[in-house]
Amino acid sequence: MSKHKCFISFKSQDMDYKKYIQNNLDIDMIDKSLNEPINSTNEDYIMRKIREDYLQDSTVTIHLIGQYSSENNWLQNQNYIKRELQASLSNTSAGTRNGILGIVLPEMYSTIYTGTYTCNKCGNRHNGVKINDDTTIPEFNYNYYLPLEEGKCAWSEEDRYCVLVKWDDFKKDPNNYIDQAFEKRNSEITKKIKVRS
């Protein structure tokens, strides 16, 4: 398995997790953060600048999902992580889209992983995973729960662009999950992704 260069999108409150990844895991990283807004209203220009100045050479974006990174957290401005994920999902002249790996931080386990439920359509048991505007931003949750083909009632890994993993599982085998996200870049599912949700 070859290494893929990673960019980490995170809220400042989750800096300790970013530092742990940088200092304790064997990952090839691009260590740049979008700290200043890009002075433009042209969305294509903004996406190109983020790819050129911040994401260049990276092929996977790691998105840390903590209690401060949801769309509906009215105390937090999500502009930076939204732009970073939008640029990561974009194909521009500055580079091709990144794979997206969402890492659920421990304080979010019980909020996101809700146990199993019985499906009304097929009668089978499915795992409940709450990925929506209460837990993430639309740029992640839309591309995790892409529209299903008619007749399907649950998502398989082939039905998602974004990859999701718990922090504790990621720490054990980080390059495995990074590789899964990287592989999505060339899959058929890229035809369904949405950059701005």
C-alpha cells in the first residue's frame, strides 16, 4: 500500500487530534491551514486558490468530525472547513479532487453511531449512522449519503463518496482508511458527488 499525501480539515478546538496525527502516526501530510479568507466573491476562483495554495499535492482530505464541526452549530463559523471540503471535492485547473475521509472523534461516537434498526422497506437490520447537518456540514453529509438507486433502502460503501471511521479504529490502521478514501477518486460514484451543498 503506497502512502497518499493528506490535508487535515479541522476546527481549532480539535487541534490536539490534528497534532496526534502529525506526531504519532506514519502519515504523509500537507501541513497548511486556511487561516485568512480569500478576498473574492468568485466561487471558482476561491476553489482554485484553495487548491493551489493549500491543497496542492494532497490527494486525501481528512475531515475531523467533532462537536464543533456541524452545520447547525450556531456558535461556530464553518466557512473554512466548508471551503476546504468544497475545494477537496472540486476538479480544477489546479488539481483533481481529493478523497474524503471523515474521522469521528470520541465525543461524537454516541451521537453519530445510533445502534441498529429494523428497516421498514426490507425488514433487515441496518446500522444507524447519523450523518447530517446536526453532526457534520452538508459538503460531507451529502457525499456520504448520496442519493440511492431506486429499490435500495440502505447504503453500502460503493454508494458513498466519503469514507467514515471512528478515531480509535483510524489510529490502529490509518493508511488503510486513507487508501480507501484515495480509491474513491476514480470510482463510478464520483458522477454523483456535489461540491456545494
